[in-house]
Amino acid sequence: MLPVIGSIHHLITGGPLIHRTLRDLAGEHGPLMMLRLGEVPTLVVTSPEAASASRVQSFSRIREEEVARFLHTLSSAAAGAGDDGGGAAVDMSRGISEFINDAFMRECIGSRCKYQEEYDDAFHAAVRETSGLSVADLFPSSRVMGMLAMAPRRALACRHRMQRVLEKVMKEKKQAMDRGDEAAQESFIGVLLRLQRDGSSPIELTNDTIVALMFDIFSAGSDTSASQLTWCMTELVRSPRVMAKAQAEVRKAFGEKERRITEEDLAMANLGYLKLVIKETMRMHPQLPLLIPRQCRETCKVMGYDIPKGTAVLINEFKPERFEDNDLDYKGTNYQYLPFGSGRRMCPGLNLGLANTNLVLACLLYHFDWKLPDGLEPKDVDATEAVGLIANKKTKLVLRPIARIALAKA
């Protein structure tokens, strides 16, 4: 540990992906590490033992409609077949993101959002500003560092931009509800506004409270779901054996005939291997690889060590394992595997995020075969993670869809 900077040099010299650096340090120093980042004591936990101290389904019709729109877009691309039988190249990263955003917005506000691009620009700028190490965070007692650090001020400006967008959305949805718009009334924000109007909520729902809830849901939901689905497709095309096995399972379950897969079909089918694919993807590419940093509110003991009050705690779990022979889930009950966190700090959008992912992944594997463009081989597909709070794919995923089973008309 060095004077003034403490352990910061370990993170700087370990490469751009901090969660990978912490994993390597844990392999050398053990499952519980106390680092001093500037003047902030930070506990890094890489041990599962140390970490262990019904409206979603109502939106199934919306998801099924958005999946069908996405599949029709891919079918059009597949119709532009090349000499080798592969369809036109499709930017799957963009297509998946647009599908997730549209489905998510219809669930949350009852319609697609005309301010989506404006909100996304501010959100991604805020993520960039908050993903790195800020001198103000490392030296919180220094007023000089606080004045010099520009990232917190830029992040706050981004938050204000997002807040203004959400205030416009809320105002428009109130007007839509007054006109009797059923979609607006049954959306997430519609439920909150109804509770606000009739006063039946156990807590006071002010406009500021509703905007804050919308901010949490919007910021945490769509980007992580899109990233997870992109990583699923990336890892599948990188492993033709796994792709073939997953496709065989889905096609056996639903039969190779023209049809539309619904969420009810998905619930009744035994797609065990597809679930393993999703679990393994989340293990390899957890959407929040360090989760969100927490702070000890009281002095406590972890694995026999005294952890001082005020210590920042980073959870970092990269334990290589397969899931075929165990019942680990991602709902916070198994501390070896915490892609969504656990307990009160667990991601509130878990069920909504999974619902937005499972159906479309099954449909992508059922209706299409997939080729890589420009003669690329599976081993050539880039699986580098971008630097940031959310573990997005650094480069876009481009694939060529080949129509295998037609989508039945509605």
C-alpha cells in the first residue's frame, strides 16, 4: 500500500476492466481483500460464503407483439439471401436494443417513447461519467479534490436531463389517462398515477417520487436486458455445438412447423438447456460485474475479519462452474451466483428483464439459423467487454439470419 493513493496502483496497472483486475487479485490474495482507494477503505468480496451474511406476466401480449415485429424485420433480412444462402447482414446489437427499448417502454408507459433517443444519450453519458474512478470518491474529505473532479458534476447534469425527460413523459401520460387511454392506464406509470390520485398507496406518491421510481426502472432495465441478450447470441455463435444443442431443444419442444411461440408455450415447455445457456452467459458476462458499491452502516465481521463502519464493499464473483448438475438460480438465494444481487439491494427489475429476454431468445433460435458475415469463423467473434458500469459488448454483433421456420400470421 502506497502513501496517499493506497492501493489504486493495483487497479491502474491491471488493465481497463476493473472487475477482471479484482478477480486476478483475489486469485493471488484470497477471497476477502481490504484495499485502500485513496482514503476510502474498500472491501472486495469474491467468496460466496462471505456474501451470504404478477404484473410482469400481464404484459405478455406486449412482449409477444414486439417479438413478432423483431422477427418480421429479421425475416426481411433473411429474404435478401446471398450466394451462400445466408441472409443480409444485420446489426443484432442495434436490433436487440431497439426491440428491448420498445417492449420496455410499452410496459412502463403504455407506448413507445418519442424521447427515447434523448433519454438514452443522457443515460449513456451518465454511465460513462460514473464508471471510472473519481478523485472526489477516493478522497471525500478533500474539498480541493471535490472542486477539481468534473465527472460528478457532468453526471449530475446528465441526471437533470433525464429527469426533465421523465417529467415530460409523466405529464403526457396524465393527459392520456384523462382521455381514457387504456394502455396508459394499465402501464407501470399508470398504476402509480392511479395510486397517487386515489390516495391508496401506503406511502405518499408525489410527482418527484414517481419520477424517481421511473428513473430507477428506466435506467436499470432496458440497457442491461439488451446487453444480456446480445451476449447470449454472441456466445452461441462462438460455440456452434452449444448453438446446435439449444436450437434442437427449442425445435423439438415446439415442432418444426409454422407457428408463433407465446409466453404460455414457453412456460409449459421444458427448455432446460436454454435456461443453462442464459445462466452461463450471466456468469461469464454479469451485467453489473461489481454490482453497485455498498457501504457498511455499522462495524461488522466477515469471515472472522473486522470490517470498519463506513467501508465501501465491492462484490466481485467470477467462479468458473457449469450449471447442469446443480440448482443454482439467479434470484439471490445462492450466494455463489449473484448476477442480480440479493436481499433488499437485489435488482428490482429481475423478473421483467428475464421476461423480456427469454421469449425472444427462444424465438431467435427457433425461427432462424445464423451465419457470420464476411467469412468469419466462430473463433473470430470478438467477446471483449466495454469499460463501464454495465458490461456491454465492446463491438457490435453482426449476423446473417437464415429463415428456418416461418412465423405464423396473427
